[in-house]
Amino acid sequence: MAEQYIVGVAGVIAFLLGFVFLVRSWGLSKLKRAASMEFPKENCVNKNGNGEGEGEAVGTTEIIIVGAGVAGAALAYSLGKDGCQVQVIERDLNALNRFAGELLMPGGYLKLIELGLVDCVDEIDAQQILGYTLNKDGKEALISFSLEKFQSHVVGRTFHNGRFVQRLRKKAASLHNVSLEQGTVTSLLEENGIVKGVHYKDKSGQLLTAYAPLTIVCDGCFSNLRRSLCHSKVDIPSYFVGFILTNCKLPKEKYGALILADPSPILFYPISSTEIRCLVDVPSQNLPSVSNGEMAHYLKTLVAPKVLPELYNSFISAVEKKGNIRIMPNKIMAGAPHLTPGAFLIGDAFNMRHAITAGGMTVALSDVVILRDLLRPLHDLSDASAICKYLESFYTLRKVL
């Protein structure tokens, strides 16, 4: 069973390396403009509501974006650059300390260039990455990204996710027609099967209502709005156990390291000039507890002996450091939308693949490009049913060829 698990992970990595440079170039069809519509405040219902009532109305904008992570902030900037009036509602505008979204593949870097956001990897101590060393049973293989056709700056980037997201948010907020507000969306506002906006609580806790002909939900894998807009099945085959190593170097400069070990694959990559992230992939059925010390024991006795010698001492020190071990579920969520006029779902709220592929940000940024290009020729979003039908093409355009 353990060997099958390791072989499966190796297959995923092979898929990853074939995927990163997929560039979608599809023609876009036009949509006829529709008549304008009003936004009545009566006879509306909460979708995923909490029964707290409607709240004070704060006005109407063209597009509401729920969430200002990688997908939401990049989309806000892209739509704002095209002249849209955009309201972004994000539950926490502070820099987050999370260990997901730290590795941007070269394909994702190309999407940043396409979106005019490539400078967001500057001034955050981001590190260039050219591939991985793959280690198994004492043997090593070098796996490099296929970069021959690109300029030298087109490589992968690793960084602290919070720093990167704050740069994206700053770019979006720099546009006069994009507003970023800290608040928690509690429900979608729906009337006769059409989403007309959102109910949300602002930073002070006041319940408010915002209206727009199109609401785009991209508030991450823990979205409370996902279940009404997409097939809700979620698989968690494993967990990532993450911590930061210091005072050590990886075997090959500008390369991460992946160890296909039993019982747990181990991944190392730099996230700054002085820090290396370690992720241990632990099957769900074998997850030890952090609080009672079982996880530290598991890492020191079963995982550490498989770690590369030059990283061993730093690995042990990191495991023993109080509060350093964190756990994240590796969710797999199929992109099976429930088409809903007036609302659209993208990012990790919509679709996730196992995090060991490191493809999440690349997929999100690619989705932003596709959605931006679909919306670009439209000057009237008011016919929600027609827009919903038109945007069905998004799900074809985003598929791997």
C-alpha cells in the first residue's frame, strides 16, 4: 500500500511538470447587449443565509468580488483596468501567515505578465526555482522545468504567500474604480433564482447589503458560499504537515527537493533567502495529533531518517521548536458548477487539486485571464440569464487540452 501511494505521488509530480506551461488561446464569442434591470430590495432571499435579515443597503456596483486572495485580488485589478466598477469584500485584509500558495510555477509567472501583475513578486524576497531534485531509495534525479523557449526571468517563484497577496491587493486598490473593504459575506442575495448581490458584515459587525448584476465568489477552499454554486463533494486524501527550517541549504541552488519516502513524501523549497519550507504529506487515515506530541514523535522517528543528510539537523530543530508545526488538509474538489444567474465561482472555492502539484495559483491566475477576456467585450451585465449562459464557455476554455 505504501509503495502504491508513493508511485501515485510520483505520477502526480509528472503530471505537474507537463501541466505548468499550458497556454490557452481560444477565440471568444460576442454577447448581445441586454436591457437594464433594477435591484429591488423586496421579496429577496438569502442563499446560504443565516437568518439575520437584509441589512442596510450600501449601493450598487457593476461587479462584486467575494475574497481578495490570489484569484480575487488579481481579478479585481484586471477588471478594474478594463474600466469596471468593482467592489471587493475580504474577510481579513491583513497579511496572512499561511503555508499554502507559496510556490508559483513558471506558467503562473507567465499569467502574471499577461495580467500586468509581474511586479507583485518584487520586494518580497521571492526566490527563483528551476525545478526539483527527486530522491528515492538513495538515488537522485534532476527534474527541470522546460524553460528553453522563454527568457531567463521566466522561472518559478517561491515566497511567503501573505507578502505576495498584499502586493496584489495594493495593485488592485491603486485603481480609483476598485474598492477593497474588510467584511464577511454571510449570504448571497437571491430573487427568483437570480443573485442580485450579497449580505455581509463590515469590520464593525454591522450587517450591510451590496447590489451588483454579477457577483464573483473566490473566497477560498473554506467558502461558505460554495455549496450553493458548485457540487459540494470534497475529498481529503492527505494532510500537509508544514514547518520552516533555518540555518541550512538545499542540495542544489534554485531547486526544490522532493523525497519519495515511506510512509510520507517530503517536500522542501525556499520561501525566502533564509527560510526553507518543509511539507510532509501524511495520509488522512494516519494523521497523528500535534497537541499531544504524537506528530513530533512521528516526524522524528519515521520521517527524519528519510531526510537528506544536509537538512537533518535543521529538520529536527524545526520539529522541536514550539508552535512551529502546522497542518493543512489537501482537498480535492471537482469543478462541477451549479449555473446560477448573477453569480460565478472561481479559484480554490470552485476547484482544487492535490496541493503537492503546486498548481493552484497557476490555475487561479489562468482562470482570471479567461474570465477577464470573456467579460472584456461586454458593456452591459444586466441580463443575468444571458450572461450566465454566455459564461458557460469558461468551463470549456479552462480545460486542459
